[in-house]
Amino acid sequence: MALPPPVPESTCLVTGASSGIGAEIARELAGRGHGVTLVARREERLRELGQELERNLGVRAEVVAASVSDRDGRGGLVDAIEGRGLTVEVLVNNAGFGSGGRFQKQDVEREEEMVRTNVEAVVGLCGTYAPRMVARGRGAILNVGSVAGFQPVPRQTTYAATKAFVNSFTEALHVDLHGTGVSATVLCPGFTETEFAEAGGLGSFDRLPSFLVDSAREVAQAAVEGMEKGKRSVVPGAHNVATAIGGRLAPRSLLLPAMGRFYPVR
């Protein structure tokens, strides 16, 4: 198994753990006996989840309220974990957000923050923990990309580009780590029942057929099972696999106008 066995001094670091896919991945890992370190800005939600995991699953659940979008925040997070005597043997880079609408109408500072959160935090935390995992000869990394990263997406211009980076970075990292005892997996979900859409100004996914929208729990289960098998990538659901293939192979002259019509004009 590519997922290291749980031991008392080890922890699974999960960013963006206050809700949605991050919270469900934390539940999946805790259900397998792993201690977790929950990271996000919303401390109250983290504490509620941590108490749930400790009470129901008997694991050690640490809470660190931090932003991973800047180097100082990530440095403080690393120091906090080390100060508690914990070794990160599983890293889950889930923190991220999106936006919806024409790029020229977006808040450029918010778009820049998106790049820092979705891209720089992934590189920074992988750069911190991958060498340490390699030195120990074990470890697992899960980076949350998206099917949106398989093609440009008008109205989600910056978001899709950040996820294209995560998809590509993680697949290459998987090869770089081959033979070290450490795995890197990219999770590429599609439409998922989380707070993501409304938080990013995309509205609700209620208008979509139900078979196109996955639950956060289903996505998390697929992610952790993929980590256990040391997979390079996980695309949960046949509909998302079809989307990923189409995004890679469809001519841009046909794909981009169709994608542009999918989202309301703003």
C-alpha cells in the first residue's frame, strides 16, 4: 500500500479541511486509523470536525487555523506541526477556491490570491514535505486538481488555469518520486456538492442533472482509495472521465465556444 500505516507520532495534513471534499478526506483517513491535522481559516469549523473525529473514531485530530496562500502562513503551519511533535506522512493539498464570470470583470487581487492559494501553496507544501518523506522512504501526497484543468474554461479563466498546473505538476511529481517509497496522486473531481460553487460566484449546481453532480463523500472515498493504490491520478465517475477525455482531445475551435455558452454571461 502506498499510504503509510498510521503510527502515534504521524499525522495527515489536510488543508482546506473545514468543509466539502477536504473534510470528507479527513474523515476517510481518520476512519482508517490515521491521525489528522486539519488546516483552514475557519477555526470553529475545524474544531467541530476535530472533536467529531476524536469522539467517533478515536484518532488524534489537531487543528491549526492558518492561511496557506502566503509563505509566512505556510511557515507558521509547519512550525506549529513540528512544535506538537508530529511527522507529516500524508499531505493533502485541498485548499483552493474559484471565481465565475468574464476575467476582465473580476477583482484582480482576488484572482492573484487564487493563484497563490491554488498553485503556490501546492508547490510550497510539496517542496517542504516531499524531501522529508523521501528521506524516510515512505509517504503519500494528494493534490486536488479538477477536470476543469484538462481544458481552458471561459468564465473560470484563472481557476481552470490553476488546476491545469496542479494536474500537470502532480503527474510529473509522481514520476519524479518513483522508487522512493513516496507517491503523488492528483484528484480531478467534476461538479461536486460543496460550498465551492456559491463561494466562487457560480451559483448552484441544482440546474444540472443529478447524475453529473457527485457527493463530497464519494469523491473523498475515490481519492483515498487512489492514494492507497499509489495511483498517479484519480478521476471519480465515468461522466468525469468522459469530460477529461473530451477536454484533452476536442478541437479548441469547437470546445471553447461551447464552454463559453455553458456559464451565464457576467
